[in-house]
Amino acid sequence: MESRKEAQPKGEFKCQLCGLTAPYTYYGQKPPNTRSIVILEESYVMKDPFTPDKDKFLILGSQCSLCSRLVCVGTECSLFYSKRFCLPCVNENLKAFPIEIQEDMDKRKSQTKSFPSEKMDAKI
Ligand SMILES: [Zn+2]
Ligand SMILES: [Zn+2]
């Protein structure tokens, strides 16, 4: 029953990897008020808050096709290769992906900031 046309948040999207949260106004492949836009995957979408244009929207994220986790579209969390995959699943199944994806993952790895190394002062 969709009587309202306004973009009322339907709920909150939360990325299960990075913890990003944002209210989403639509889940699916064809956001309302958009002219001929069909997203390639079922996605959590919110109206772009930075523009008054009704047909501008942001894709927040979607569900990993392997583990069903909700992940944002950020490059640290997921990638889209005919379906949405979260990066942990990509890494686990890296050999199943084409070489471009494998190389892309290598690049991403070298780009990620290394966490401060754990202190090695545990003297026993
Ligand atoms: Zn994320
Ligand atoms: Zn996954």
C-alpha cells in the first residue's frame, strides 16, 4: 500500500562490515520518482539529500549474494560483479573471480592503510 509519494524513510540501512548507517527510502531495483533508472541489483536507496531533484538518489548498499550480509557500496566493503559480493566473500572465493577482480583486490589491499602494528611487549 503505497499511498504516499514522499520519500519517507522505510527503515535504517546498516552496513554489517563498516557499520555505516543511513535511513533508506526504498529497497529494490526501480526507485520511485526516477525516470528510467533501473539499478542492476536490489539495493537500499535513499533520496539524495544534497539536491532538490526528485530523481536523484544514492545507493547505500545491498545484500551480499553469498552470505546475505548487508553491505554498503563502499569500496572497502563490497564490489559488484554481476551480483553484489562483500569483500570477505570475495577474498574467500577470490580464485572464482576473473583476474581483473583479483588484481583489483590486490590494489585495494595495498591501498588500505595498515593498522598500527600490535604491541609486541607481552613478555612472558
Ligand atoms: Zn560498509
Ligand atoms: Zn558476503
